[in-house]
Amino acid sequence: MKKKLLVILLSIILVLSLSLTTACNSDKDDSGDQVTITFWKGPFSDYETELWQPTIDRFEEQNPGIKVDFLDTPWESWLEKYTSAFASGSPPDVSFMVEWYPQFAEAGQLVDLSSLITDEMRDRYSEKDWDYCTYDGKVVGIPYTLGVSVVFYHKDIFEKEGITELPQDWDSFREVCKKLTHDDQWALKFVGFPDINIHQYMPYIIQSGAEYLNEDQTASGFDNPEGVRGLEFVTGLITKDKVAPPLDMYSDDQLDDMFYNGQIAMCMDGIEYYADLMDANPDADIGAFLWPQGPAEDEIAARANYGAVSLLSIAEDSPHQEEAWKFIEFLTEPENEQLYVKAVNMLSPNPATNELMYQDNEVMDVAIEASKYYVNYPVNVNWGEIDSILFNMLEKILREDSTVKKAVSDANTKIKDALQ
């Protein structure tokens, strides 16, 4: 009997010991010995989680006390999801921010990273990039990816049509477009309704000598002859010259297939599109050239293409800011940054990373050249609303429900209201 009682007592002690050990380990996790940080990002591919895993694995191997929980946040619900998370006090520790970031900076929801940035880190990026990442005198993000736009084209189609020189300005571009459009072949691919891509149109405003917003950001900067001229040129390629398929005739997937297989000769798009193209048709003989030069007096503006620098930011409400900064430092080292950036065929705002990723690549050489001319949208807390106004303006023009001049004027009225 005593022997049996002793066995029971030992069993109880063992269970209690195991419970205490588990509790202690849990306390260690909660107390910071093992930290999990969250990282949210909008997708540049259909395989974001898989593409990020090698980078995260490398970071966790080098930082055994920190785990990274990655979440792919779709663009169509991006703004709503982030706004809700930040407002509720449970934002991601690290966010991949785009042109909507001023909303969160204005609300004081992003950490000022100024004191953490070393001279070596600052020297990696241009003043233009740092200016974009600065809101109200505070650096609220570190530059990460750089997207630029080029004109992709099928070399074999140009050769067949006897086009030996790439178009360099609006007039020659328009003439080439007309020459390439005949029978069942089209010159240009634009994203169709209902998802028109404003990035394919708005840079022509800059190329024409106008701006997105006026200097003090109280109104649009393109309700003027220059702005109207830029939009008349690019939308006229569709509505007047008819060198692109009607925007309501095909789905975007169908338009992609038409460009992939050579039924459409050219496409103005972000450099990341090259990866999709090569996946869809590895045998395609694809080249690239800069967007044609407009009439703006400023040489940089005249060659403008849509581009965007993304930011890596830390939430003010993050309980793990130190660990989040370690993750950002890691991600922005060239040997680590290239793992993801090259996988999605983008550029880095850090030239040293680009040198690691792309050598003897004709298309990417053009993209690097295009990085001299990219134009971000203005840093403005109301840009999300303005983005919708621009979309509606372009839709009216492209559906021919309004003249360019009237649509621009109407958009300016709405932009003024948004900026008040």
C-alpha cells in the first residue's frame, strides 16, 4: 500500500513539474526571450509567401530569438485592412508601405526612424528617396523596392514591320503605333475596363510640363494647357488613333495573353511585368525602351515614367520596435534584399543591390536607366481619395463621356475639395 501511494505521489510531482516547466517556458516567450514580429506586405506576385520564405529563414537563422509572421495583404483591401489594424491598436510591427503611407504618418502611427539611421545607411539612397520617406520632418520608413516603368516590345514584330529605330518622342511613338496596327495586330496594350491602370496615363501629364498637384498642394497641377495636352496625347492613342484594343472588348487576362503571344506589339508597364511575360512565353524575344519623350522643357520631366519607392515602416504601437528595426536593417542589406527583389523582377533604390542582381540583362539595363526619370505621386495624406478622382476622370475620357478639358476641370474641383 505504501509502495502504491509513493508511486501516485511521484506521478503527481512529475505532472506538476512538467506543468511548471511549460508555464516557465511560456513566460519566457512572453517576457521577450522569444519574440514574434508581424510583417505585412501587398503582393507583387501570386506567390508572395513562398518568395519571402528564404529571406525570413535567413533572418531567423541569424536572429534565433526572433520569429517573423508574414501576411500577404491583397491590394484591393489593403487600405481598409491597414486602417482598421492601426486604428484598433493592433497593427503589424513592420509594414511595407506605399503611396498611402501619409495617412498613417499624419495620425502619428509610424515610428520616427531618424535617430536610428546611420551615415552608411543614409548614403545608400538618393536625396529624392529620403524626401519621399519623410513626412513632417520625420523619416517614417526606409526605402526598399523601386518600381519603374518601361515600354516592352516584341523585337521580331518590329523587325517584320521594318522598324529599325526605337521611337524617342511622342510623334515618332505615335507613328510607330499606327504602323504596327493592322489586320488582327495591335500596337499597344492598356489595362481594360473596369480596372484601368492610371499609372499608364498620368506620367504624360509630367512629360507635357504639368504637375500632379500645384506647389502648395491646394489643387491639381494639371488643369492647364500642358496637363490637357498630355492626357489628350495618351488617351487619343486609344480613342482617336485606335492603336490599342477597345478597353471593354477583352478581359485583362485576355489582353495579357494577346501581348504574350505577339498579337499586341508593345506594352507600357512596370518592370515587374517582365517576370510574368517570361513565365508565360519564355521564347518571346522581348526588348524594352524608355517611355517616349514629351515636350516638357525639363529633361527629367520630359522622360517621366510611373515609378514608386516603397517603405519599410514600424508601427508606433508595436511592442517589439527593437526587433522590428533589426528586421529592417537585415532586409536592406544588399545580399539579403536581392533575395526577394530579384524574385519579383524589380529594382532596389540602392544601386549596390542592383549591381548584385542584374548583369548583362538588356531589359533590366533599360529599367535602371528609367530609374533616373521615375516620378512618385506626391506625399499627401489625401492621396487615396485623389487616386479615385483620377481614376474616374480617366474613365470618363476613355469612355468618351467627356472631353479631356472638361474632365480635367471637373477633377480639379474635386481635388480641391479633397485637399481642404
